[in-house]
Amino acid sequence: MSWSYSVFGLNLRANRSIPGLECVSACFDTPDVEVCCQESPDTRDSLEDGGRITFTSSLLSEKGVPALRIWEIDDGSLLRMHYADGVNFLLERTGNRIWAAWPDTSTIEDAATYLLGPVLGFILRLRGVTCLHASAVALGTVAVAFVGVEGAGKSTTAAALARRGHAVISDDIVALTESGGNFFVNPAYPYMGLWADSASMLFGPANSLPDFSPNYDKKQLLLSENRLRFQEKPTSLGAIYLLGERIADDSGPRVEQPSKQESLLALVTNTYLTNLIDAKTRAKEFELLGRLVRSVPIVRLRPHQDASRIDRLCELIERRHMTNEAERSRSVAGHVA
């Protein structure tokens, strides 16, 4: 028995139901990615064999071991991702297959938090897809992405806009495709991850959100269960907001206009898993981001330190969107005339 899913523009087929994803009606005979849970590839090194280590996380677990280590095995045709809690993933370098295994101390929910985040993010990078460390929502017919480092407020801003009726496209990873000179954001999955304080601020302690798993700190915001919308189709990228340093005075929230050079540097800095891709892929990505900076409006967004002003932030974004839409309509009308 198998389950079929569509996520980040990829068709997945799995041998187990993956928590957080909704099955699609079509069964993929030739999926982009095959996910094999609690299995190892035949006639190859197992998930627990060695190889040449290529990455060691500087972040340590409570036991003092690296949170993530990555090996090349089978002469580099496979990559093994080992997490400190014992969850393992084996990836084909072609990005076509994933084997997942976890110990008795973990669950499939624990494995899914890795699979739907860094593991699929790595698969996308192996397949040559540029990904931003960002969250995205649909404002009207276009996507708006919020880019920033961990804790900048990407998910919180996107969730606040979702609460105001805008559809969520992706959370934490924004996978981009380029077609005909335009850029598109591929939909991820119908949930978001929020830290407890953000979840409480937006949805209240009385409506506390469930944990992803006992071993993961973030709360899971299931969109449909909270009457929020999910954008199921790729959406044209209309703007990017670079989340900057928070403001303490009454001038916040506000937007600032960075230079093209500053915008490009910010995007390069906030691409997803940049430290895991090779120089050739980085060069192609740099060229793509250069084209993106020239064609998509990019501004720096400075939220207020007072988190309760999140609705003012949303109103600012919505006003800018309405202004941009009006200018775009006038430009189209002028060309037609």
C-alpha cells in the first residue's frame, strides 16, 4: 500500500502515511521522490554504516553531541543524515529517493518534522531548486514572502495574515521556480509551526495548538482545523519582505528600501541549507537570485518590539499590496491603450 502527496512542487509516494500531509487523489506511477519508511536500500550500506563525513552541526544536543551529521556513502551516491535523537535519513544524491528510520524512543511524527523540513529542503537543493529560508502567503493573486533568520518572525507574520483571511503557501521553506521571466512559489503543506508565545498571542491559550511531537518544541497550526486557508497551486511571487531589526519607538512598524546589492546579499544569506550545496549549484543560484532582485520588489520590513502590534504590521503590508496592485493595473491599462 502507498500514499501519494504533492509538496514543494514535487510528487511524493510513500510506504506509510506521513503526518501533516494530505493525500492527493492520483497515485503517481513515477513519482519525483519515493519515501521508504523503516527500510534500508538493498545491497548497499545500511542507514547505520559509516562513510565520509561532510557536515557536522555546530548546534549540540542536551547530551553534547552534534544535532546533525551528514556522511557520503557508497562512493557519494548516497547521503546519510543522522540526527542526535537517533532519527536517520538516507538520500539518493539524484534526489529521487529517501529512506527513513527512527529508534523506539522516537515516532513517525518526530521523523516527519525532519522529513518535511530539512530533509525535503536538502532534496530540493540536490534537484537544483532554489529555496529561501522564508514563509509565504497569497495576497490576492500574488505571493508575498517573508525572509529572515531564525526567530525573525517569518511564521508569526504569515500566520497573522492567514488569520486575516489570506491563504498560506509555505512555512519556513519557500521553494522557487522560474518560468518565462517570472518567479513562482510552490505550495508546501497545510500547516505551520509556531513557537508557543506566538501561538498564544495569535490564537489564545484557550485555543492552544497541539505539539508536533513530544520531542519538538513548536506548536502545530493546522490550517483547516483553524478555519484558515491553504494555497494549493503555485503562485506568482509579487514581493519579498526582508525582516529586519525591531523598532522600539512609534515609527514602527515601517518599511525601508534597501539597495539592489543589499537585497541580493540578504537573499544569498537566507537561502536554505546553503552550506550543503556545491560551488556549481551556488553559482547558478547566485545568477537566479540576481534575476529575481531585478524583477521582484524587495523591501526591508521593521516590525515593532511590541508583539501586540502585529495587526498594524499586517495592515501596512496589505496597504502596500493594494498600492502595488493599483499601480500594476494602471501600467497594464496604459500598455493596452
